[in-house]
Amino acid sequence: MSLKDTIDIKRLPKHIAIIMDGNGRWAKEQGQDRLFGHFHGVESVRNIVEGSAELGIEYLTLYAFSTENWDRPEYEVSGLMELLVDTIRKEVPTLNKNNIRLHVIGDMGMLPDSAKRELNEALAETSANTGLNLVMALSYSSRWELVNAVKNIAKDVEAGKLASTDISQETLQQYLSTSDFPDPELMIRTSGEYRISNFLLYQLAYAELYFTNTRWPDFRKENLYEAIIDFQGRERRFGKTGDQIQQQDEIAHS
């Protein structure tokens, strides 16, 4: 029996978010430069997107490039942008074949024009797909997102479109770049780092966090299954007691 067969399909996380970490370190361990790691990380993306779609995961968010990553060496940033454009161009037919819809969150204005063109074309070409929603976080950081949301709320209050007394948690969620998606239930970070690194800080409030030492270029479906099985073994209480959760489950199954 494979790991996949031990997953309870009825209790899958609706939304999985992944911090794809370790490309550079993996490349260094191979005696190569960092771009070599990013290139091989693309194969992991393909594999995990395919695995998520096969299981029936509804939303998969991948942290591909943070606003802080713009401060990396120029050759690495330009190489990453070229890799991004090339990958998107090649993957759209596969996304369509597998009924996967692409979304992007982040400060798109910072991306090169070539990347913006390819992304906008890919978003349009996959917009009718109804399967897995693949959300790419590009030039994204949670603090950028929250500041942006607060600015837009302030604008609408000034314009009389919104009363300050009506602002609630739901209001803030509507101004986030993830307003069309449910919050992640499972967040996976590869490569042995135990940080969230400015990723979906508001949305991960009740997510289960899973950390693995596996470098991203080595992360495959079996690793994803392990994370999901670990998730399914946890009791998600949302501030309630274990007894309350058990009573809810008994009522739901009665």
C-alpha cells in the first residue's frame, strides 16, 4: 500500500500553501550555482501541482518570489524572471489539459513587462478551468499586502464608500489579495527552516504548519502525501476544547 492509499479523501485540506525553500542550498550541495537549483525546482512544482490535482485539492498557493527576493544578486533575479516567463509559456497547455486555473497574488507592477505579458495571457487562457486553483505568490509579501489593504480601506472611508464603524475582520479579508480564496488549512515549508517569512500572515492564523528538511528540488508527491497524513492526524480546535470538537463530530456523523 502506498502513502496515497492511506489518505482520507473526505478530510483533505481545501487549501494548501507551500513555501518552496532550499533551491539555492540544494544547488550548492550539487556544486552548482543557485539558478541550477531554481531550474530543478520547476520540476517539483510540476509534480506537486499534478499530485494536488489528482487528490482533488481545491487551492494550492506557492510562494514563488517575495518582495525581499528583489534584493538578491542581479544575475539571480534576472535568471529567475527568465525562468518564470519560459515556464509559464510552456506550462499553459498542461494547465488547460488538467483543468487547472492559474491565479497570481503580489505586486505585479514590479515584474518585468515580459513576465507581466506572459502572466496575463496565462490568466486569461486558464480562466474557464474549474479544477485546481493554482495561486502563484509573485513579488509578494504579507506586510506589503496588509499595508496595501489598509490604504485601500482608508481611501474608501475618505470617499464615503465605507464607514469606519463598519470595518470588521470580514472587511479586511475583502481587501486582501486572497479575497477570492479560502484561508489555507495546511502550510508546508521545505528545507528545514522554521519560519513563515512574511507569507500569508493574516490568512495562516489557524493553519496547521508542517516543516520538512527536504529541499524543494527533492520534494515530490510522496512528501506531499506525508504532509497531508500528518495534517489529518491533528485535532483542529480553533480555540475550542477537544471535547467540544469531539461532540461536534459525533453530532455531524449521527
